[in-house]
Amino acid sequence: MASRKKPEQKIERIFYSFTEAQEFLGVSHQTVYKLIEQGLKSHKIGRKRVFLKEDLIKWIKGH
């Protein structure tokens, strides 16, 4: 009997790492820190800082 593999489902990520957010916004590392100081929302998971994709899009639309 052959085992059936389930088709792989691609899970859409709703958050980006710091580096991914930097690339998404097209800005430097320092600029991301400045944007955080100016109100760009970010969240800490353990020692990592992450950004919700939705928050990045809202930031772009609002500035």
C-alpha cells in the first residue's frame, strides 16, 4: 500500500522579521529604527522584533 502525501499548503505569513520589513519598505536598518521611534508598530517575540504585514501597509498608506 502506497502512502499518500497531502498536498502542501502554503501558509501566508502575517508578520515579517526586522530584515524582511526593511526589504519590504525599501529602507536601511537605521531608518527602520527611526520609523519605530516615529510610531511604526512592532512586536517582540522573545528577543526578535517582528512587524505585522498589515501595520507596514498602513504605515506606507499613511505617510
